Amino acid sequence: MAEGKTLTLNMGPHHPATHGVLRIVLELDGEVIVKATPHVGQLHRGIEKIAEGMNFQQVIPLTDRLDYTAASLNNLGYCLAVEKLLGIEVPKRAQYIRVIMGELARIMGHHLWLGSHALDIGAMTVVFYTFRDREMIMNINEEASGYRLTPSYLRVGGLAKDITPDFIKFVRDFVKWFPTAIDGYHTLLTDNIIWRKRTMGVGKVSAEDAVNFGFTGPSLRGSGVPYDLRKVRPYSSYDDFDFQVPVGEVGDVYDRYLVRMEEFKQSINIIDQAIENLPEGPVNVDNPWVANPDLGAVMEDISALIRRFKIQCEGPHAPEGEVYASVEGSKGELGFYLVGDGSEHPYRMKIRSPCYILTSALPKMIVGHMIADVIAIIGSIDIVLGEIDR
Amino acid sequence: MENAKIAETVKGKFGDAVLAEQECCDDLQLVIKAEALLDVMRFLHDDEQLAFDLLIDVLSIDNSQRRRKPRFEVVYVLVSTTHLHRLLVKVPVADELEVPEVPTVTGIWHAAMWAEREVYDLMGIRFADHPDLRRILTWDGFEGHPLRKEFPVEGKDFDKKWDPDTIEVL
């Protein structure tokens, strides 16, 4: 190519390796990228705006559609924010079941990441194994709530209903099986020479840059910063469980891969502790303005019937005030900033999406690399467009 | 550092610039004058005891239906990865401005680049000296700012007739 001339290449939005409808305009000198401009927004549904007209319980299914690969974690973040605003705390049993659902969702999110990341780079086999195991979690979701991908199982003030004995059996089966499966993933990729050559030294981000660019979650920990909200600000009884926070050293694609692979193990460890030490008791908060009276009471007591009706169609009113609550999502810090104005709607709901901020650092990561590396780097930061565009 | 101590440190350095100090559940919220925002933010980032090196989010609130003044407020969520404390910084945007505007913090945290673009796109608050202030979630040429309270939730032309050949509203 003539000196100083560059070629502009449009990648996406309908490109299977961009994990949704991400569009990147690349400027190439030969095959080397000299400039990259990501364009997002094709999937913008205005969830924040829609939520302003809904009551607090109605927003929960909307949050499922943010990071749809790990739906229960979004429910958890939202419910914690509302509960913080209302000043209530859910019972211990509900907190433990939320942790189980959240960690299962994290494993689901990592399954999709691992399968599609490897598929993008050319290792086709992995996706079959991860989806085989993802199916087991789908069955657990179905047993808990009736839905497989987007359970909407959590409620403000607790859970939709208590778990069944089958749920416990399914989770125990999964906990027993999954360590073998993780070893299987490792044999496919970790020491694979092609995988190593494609990922090591690619998309390096130093710890300082990662923090400055607003990285959170596994991408930040891959650069060696041990910032994990489950440890830093334990929510939903995370301080009861014994687990470790894996960190990387170099901050390249391979390190981020290893961090997520280790998170599989830590998540299954947490689920094991939670399901074996599950406390007895109610799963909904004991607050007449928030929790539904159960159906037995509704059949016999007129005031319970009225209260159920009021809670179903109106729900709790939030006091005036502002809160910020966040959870460690499968991609990073998933935060909800809620403003209450005394009504039953959130006056303003802002979703802090980890993927959105990660995508803004894409140009920094891919400039200087080849086109084939772009796909490896997009895969390694594990973005979901449903959450970026909201 | 404890919330009370953070407030004390910032107030000791910028006495007049701190308009208010509020508790948002377990988080501290400081309301800072827009003129002093850059100095305060630079101090929060650089000071070794505070070291707020991670900008989590930038968001905006439209107060027009809450009967509060001023109409727009911008909130920054800051975290320190070394000391692990969190701070909410709120900046009121002066009502007198024709186009609401606050200074950009992209020079301090790169993470503000897209976060501020989103605020501009959805709420119409400009960030002075932002290097790349374009719309991001809506398309170029979109009219209005969807998160403002007067913007209809269904969109502006959802019930209008349109020409299927040109996709133009009639």
C-alpha cells in the first residue's frame, strides 16, 4: 500500500464475532490497525426511561434483559438497590438462595463467554462442552422459576417463591459434576499451543491503565488489581463464604482467560457452601408494605386479600432519597443509582453498565494489533450488547 | 478512610466549594460548586489519602418534576482501588445557562469519555472541553434528549403515519 494511505474497514454490526450489534470502524495500514472507532446504540431500548413509569416490582423483568447471559445477577443488583432505598433487609435464607442463583448466573455468563471466545478464535469444540453444562443451569433456573434464560426469580423484599427439594438435588448434582467439566475445558485450551499463541501478549492493559479506563470485574483483575465487590463491600451474606479472588499478572487476553477460568472454580465453591449451609426460615421480608401475604391467608382473610391486591398493582412507595448499590456482575461492577420521590415509581434509575465502559477502552486495546486480534480482544473483555445499549 | 474523614479532608481544602454533605444510606455524597469541580476532582484523584483512581459512573438527574432547584444535577461515583472507599460527588448545573454545561473530567479519568457522552446524549448536558462530545446511544440527527422529563416515553412520532418507501414521517 502506498505510503500514508489507509483503508477503512467496517466491522459489524452484523458480525458474529462482535457478540451482538457492535460496530467498529477500523482504519488499517496493511493489516495493522491504526485507528478504531466503536459505535454502539443499535440495541438501545430506553430501559431507564421505561422504568420511570413502572412500579418497583415491574422493573425486574426489564433488568433481566440487560446482561441476558447472567440474568439473575442483574435482578440481584436491582433488588439490592431498591431494598437499600426502602431500608429493608431480606431474610438469611433468601440471601443464600440469591447467592446461589447469582453464582449460577455468573457461571452461565462465563460459559457463554468461553464458548464464543474460543469459537471466535477458531477452537470450535469448546462451545459444545460449555453449552452442555450451561443446559444444567438452565434446568435449575427452570425448576426455581419456570423460566430458563431470564428467570426473574428475585423480588424486591425476597424471592418469588421458596425453592423445591428438586432444586437442591439439581444444584448438588451440578456442584458434584462441574469440577470435572472445568478440568475438561482446561485440557482443551490452557496448554494448547495455538490458543496460547493467539492470546498471550495480545491486548495488554497495565494495571494503571485498566483503572484509569474504568475497568471492573475479571478484566480489571486480569491486569492484577484485586478489586472484587464481593470482598470489598460484601452484600447478600457474601462474607459468610470462603472464596478467593484470582488476579492476573500481565493483563493480556490469556490472563483474563485464566482469571475467568478460576472464577468458575470459586463460584462453584460458593454455591457448594451456600447449598449445604442453607438456613431455614421465610424467603420474604416481614414487612406488610413490601411482601405479599401468602395465598392461604388470602383465601381466609379479607384484609390479606386487599393487601395482596394493593401490593400487586401498586407496590411499595419509596421514600425521597438517592442510593447507589452495586454488585459484582459477571462482567464487572453492575451498579444501580436510584432516585426516589415518595411515589411507587423510581424517579430516576441509572444503570452502571460494566460493558459500556469496557467498550470505550477498545480503541486503546486494539490499535497496533491485526484484525484477527480484534476478535480475540473483544472476546476477552466479554461484552454483551444488551447491557451496553440498555 | 471513614466517610466523615473524607468529608472533613475535602472541606478543609475547599471550604466554600462544598455546598452540602449528605448521607445516601452508607455512602457519602458531597455537593460541589460547578466552578470548583475540576480542582476538587483533581485533588480527590491525586491525594494519597483519598486516591479515588476509579471513576465508576457519571449520571444526571432531571429535577423538573420534583419541584427542586436547580433543574439538572450531575453525579459522579468514585471509588478508590487502594483504600476501597466510595464517594458520590454531586454538581448542580446552573439554571441560568441556556445550554446546561459543566466542565469535563476526561482529563483526570479516561472512563469519563463515554459516560459523559451518554449524559450529553440522553439528558442534553454539555461537558465543556470534552474531546469527542457526540451522541452515542441514539443516532446522529436525533432530536431531543430522551431522559428529560418532558420527552414522551413512547417517542415523539410513534403514532404518526410514515411512508414505507422512504421511511419518512408524513
